[in-house]
Amino acid sequence: MKAAALVPMIGLEIHVQLKTETKLFCADRNAFGAAPNTHVCPVCLGLPGALPVLNARAVELAVRTALGLHCQVRRTSIFARKNYFYPDLPKGYQITQYERPLATGGWLAAESGDATTIRIRRVHLEEDAGKSLHDRLPNRTAVDFNRAGVPLVEIVTEPDLTSPAQARAFLGRLKQLMRYLEVSDCDMEKGSLRVDANVSIRAPKAAPGARTELKNLNSFANVERALDFEIERQRGLHARGRGVAQDTLHWDEGRGEARSMRAKEESRDYRYFPEPDLPPLILDPTWIEGIRADLPESPESRRARFQEQYGLPAYDSEVLTADRGIADYFEAVVAGAVEPKLASNWVMGDVLGRLHQTRVEIANAPVSPPRLAELIRLVADGTLSVPLGRRVLTRMAERGATAAEIIAAEGLRQIQDKGQLQDWIAEVVAAHPQEVARYRQGDSKLLAFFMGRIMQRSRGRADPRRASALLQAWLNREA
Ligand code: MN
């Protein structure tokens, strides 16, 4: 059997921190970046006698997540204790859901515009652990419990992904959906989205081999790299007639390799049992339906709608729906009586370019959609040329003014007056007799040179079409 014929089967477990004000079982703030151990209390520190109280907002966000992933939300789910010893787990157990999770049986498109779907096995609610800090005290490990008890949803896929690149693309779709649903900011650098991947390889018509689990994948790029590495390793073992041992592997980003983490502990026994301090979670179907009715349009259907309703190319639709705020912004510009493709060009080019440069979120864009719409209309009706429009937009962003205000204050209106244009042309050709001669000998590329000088002299205000026509008429007439 050729190694290449062995098909990878990849499943993902994704932990997403929910964007709540407070933790899952107590009133401490769910806030990233605070001084260590400032958002803690007897409940999340696991002190004797403290009792958990479930955060309703976390349940709501988890249900939103599950419905967005087309899962069936269970009317009754059960919290369980997952017992293990770890320094950042003060209770000695994690409250999670095990046999009866919040939701099961969903799906999400693998890639944009791709009919392939990846099945979601389950979505459940659980609490995060604290954080061990190895870089704060010399030769010691410190523990910060601010994160202990922060609400998580764990999303588990079926092993439907067949390549590392597809796994990476799928994670991008998932993150995009979570952000549309406003359940999490999914910032991997802050640990609010964390991924474990399991992978096995299977010969056609054979049972899959043993699977290994990859941990410590701190970026989507690393998910892809680690899976590439591990699939090659498993293929190599297979080629030498050796089996793959079930194992948990730690991805070492610096070395670009995965190493066995705890082979000896692989028979993990978490001794799950129902959490005695929490009753079963019973959800009212009417409440669930209310959350469903409140779901935003999905990125996938919005992308398709942008192509149909506005006649945009697939590429534009993809860029404009990458983020819900960008899509909202674009639609607000179109609502200002602007042709959709024009609106798309301005938003994708000038607006997103500037936001990217200045590292500003679209929600805080300095130019509002109605003001951008006004500017685009002024370009469309010829009051401004495209380059002038760009300059006006820059000034609008800097000064917080409207296009009309900038044009009035700075005299930036496009100049179409024949007399004025001919004056500039005369000045430019008089200053460059050699270039005029060369143009007349057939060097037609010099037209762009003359136009550049005319635009410079007019401070960008000359109507380029009109000026170009007049310039060519002059050059040909005097020949
Ligand atoms: Mn988990």
C-alpha cells in the first residue's frame, strides 16, 4: 500500500471562551489581563463549602453557539465533575458536561463556498482552569486563578476533515461564525480560542488506525503544520509495517515537531460523576426558540446574498462578509444610494486599507457609511475625480468632516473649465520642449508624463479625462 493512499481522518476539539461579564459559577469578572489573582473568590478558588451558581448569560451564549452550528439543543443536560490533579485546578476537578451535553448533532461548512460539511458531534459548557505562569518568578512556577471558572464552550467535531489545510480553513470558518454570533472574540493570542486536534490514517476500506492527539496548537498555522508533521510520521510508521501508538503529543513550535507528552498516563481515568452541587440544566423550548429567532444571518448566507442581491463578484463578497461589522458597513453605504460595486471598491480599497494601517476596528471607522456614500456620489457625478475623492476621504478621516465641507474649505472640486485646463497644459508643454519633440517623434508613453505634470500643477483638481483630451488635441494640432 502506497503511503499516499492512506487518508487522514482529522477531528478537532475547540475550546472557546464566552464573552460574559462574569464567570460561569460565581460573580467574579471574566476579564483578560488583570493583575494576577484579583478576580477570585471562594467559589473559583475551590474553598470548602463554596457552592456554584450557574450564569444564565453563559448558557444563553452557549445555546447561541450550538444553534449557529445547527445542533440540536437538549432540553436537559447534566453537569459532571471531571477529576484530575493539576496545580491550576484548585478544586481538583473541572465542572463540565459529559454524558448529557448541552447540544449534539450539528454541522458547519468546511470552506467558504464549499458544499462539504463537517459534522459537529457535541457542544458543551464547562469552566476554564487557572493559568500556570513559568516566566514571572525565577526558577519557579506561579499560578494565576483569574481564568479559573471562566465559561467555555467545547466544540467537538467528528473526524470528517481530510487534510491539514482543510482543518485550518474550517477553523477560520468557525472563528468567523463565533464572531458573527458575538459569543466570543476568539483571540488566540489571549487564549480565548484553543484547539486540540486528533488524527489517524486509514487505508481505503480498512478500519482507521490508532489516533494521536495534538496539544498546544496556538495558531491556525500551527494546527496545519502540526497535522502535516504528524500525518507524515504516521505514514512513515505504516510504511515500515509498524503500528501507531495511541498517544498525546505536544507540538513544539520552535523545533517544528510533535513529542509524546504523557504516554504512560494514557489510560486517563477522570472518574466522571454528576456534579452534586448543581441540578440538571433544564431549558424551556420557548426560550431556545427565542434565541434561534434572534440569530444573525450566517456568514455563509450573507456571502451568497451579496453575490445575488448586489451582483458582486465572489471575491468581493468574501472580503466584505469576512467580518460582520464590515458587512454592516458596506450595506449601510449601499443604502446611501450608491451603486454596489462602487461601494465595494471604496470599502475594500480605501476604507479597509486605512483601517488596517491605523489598526482601527470598523466599528470605530472615522468616516461613517452615510458620509462615505456622499463622497462616492460626488465621484460618480464627476464633481471629484477618483484621486481627488481619495484625497477628500483622507481629509474627512483626519478632520471628522463631510465631503462637502472638505471640498468647500480646500477648493478641491474637480476642475473641468476648458480655459483653466488649457492654461495648465500650456505651462507644462512650455516647460518641457524636449519631451514634446520626443512625443511627436512617436514616443506616446510621454502622454502619462505630461498628465502627471498637469495633475501636479492643478493640485490634483484637473478632470483627467478632459485634460487628457485637450492635451492630445494640443500636441497633435501643433505638430
Ligand atoms: Mn474541555
